[in-house]
Amino acid sequence: MKKIVVLVGAGSIGQAIARRIGAGKHIVIADYSIDNAEKAAETLQNAGFCCSVVQCDLGSKESVLSLAEYAKSKGDVYNLVNAAGVSPSQASVERILQVDLYGTSLLMEVFGKIIAEGGSGVVISSQSGHRLPALPQDQNEALATAPCDELLQLPFLREITDTLKAYQYSKRCNVLRVMFEAARWGKRGATINSISPGIIITPLANDELHGPRKDGYLRMIESSPARRAGTPDEVGDLAEFLMSSRGRFISGTDILIDGGTTASYWYGDLQYLKQTH
């Protein structure tokens, strides 16, 4: 039986992570778009990796359960990488909460029941989750521990009408849910963490940097401590460390990789963004 890497989300960041952890393993690539999954598989196969593809809607329980069954049929699931999601400019409040909040939580729960001993998972969250003020403790508890099927019925989530706020709550939930799931994954000898990237240059980010909102993005990048955007490979390097033998003492945590943008948002030159967020 082969060791299996499950990659949900076939974009640049997901592929960068798969390249670092997938050698000698079988990579199951799952994406909402089967075309995107097949293109990623072709790229990775041409670089010597073994892959198969599955269509998966992260917002669908049936689809997530089907993905888990498919992965188990291929071998022992050692790694889970969730790099899928929708952004505030792509989707409605309902769809963002369905995919980024509920779907990601469900994915961690389902794969936490089948992850192999010595395995590891990484969830790609976002710096946006760090732009919410501190939440009331009862909201933290609910986001972390509520049964997945009850998450979308939480009263404070049903009051959200703004897509950015839905995205921020979703990403805050990702971080809290990772802490909750780490205790369960640990019982199987596995670790799980989240990574919160800032602006990373991907095809989607390049579209934004050349689109109608480019001036705001460029100002944010230039005013950040790093004074540049990040690359998928930098996120991949961090994920590789967390999922390697060197990262075995790290579980249930979130790591910002944003060039200091969040620090500047709260205390530096980017504080002007608080007026619009």
C-alpha cells in the first residue's frame, strides 16, 4: 500500500506543497474544477510524481466523504493539504461560509478519522483571519467545537451580510478548528496545523495586481515591512517543515507568512486599512 498525499485545491500553493512532500508517494489531487486538477496532475507527472485526480466540492459533505473513501482505496493517507477555498470577490456570503468555514472544518474532521500514524495535515488559511478583533469566548468555543453540521446555524454567522466579514470569520474558524482537531489527530499520532499567507503571487493575485483594485494592493505591498509579495515556494517551504520529522512537536498552531503585513495592519503603516475592513 502506498503512502497517500491528499491535495484539495490544485492551485499554485497546493502544487508547491505537493512537490515538497509528494516524492515516492501517490498524490490524490482534488479540485472543484476537474480541468484544474488534471492540469496540475499533468504538471506534477511530468516532474516525476505519481498522481490521480478527483472532482470535489469542499462545501459538500457527500463530496468530502467520497474523497476520503477514494483516498483510502489508494493506500494509507499520510498527508492532507487543504489549499482550496473561495475569496470575497469570487462568491457570496453563503458560499464563502459553506466552503471556507464548513467545508474546511468537515475535511479536517473526516480525514482526522483516517489519517495514518506519523501523518500530518496543513490547512491554508489567510492573514484575513488575523484582522478580526478578539471574539467573545462563546464565539471562539462555538467556532472551535460545534458539530460541523451545526456550524452554519450559529446565530452570529447568520447575521453576516458582508463577503469580507464572512471570509474573515471563516479563516478565524480555520485556526480555531485546527486547535480543536489537533487533540483528536494526536490520538492517532498525527499533527495538523494551519498557515496564514498574506499576498502570495499566484495567477489570481496577478489578476488583482493588474485589475481595477491594483493601486490598493500595490500600496499594501509597498507599505508592508517586507515591501514585497510572497511566493508559493515560500509557503511550500514552511508547509514542508511542518509536515516533516523536524515539525513533529508542532501541532494545533497557526503560522502567519505575510511579510509582516498583519503587524503593520495593527500597529504600523497599514493601520489605514482598519477604516475599510
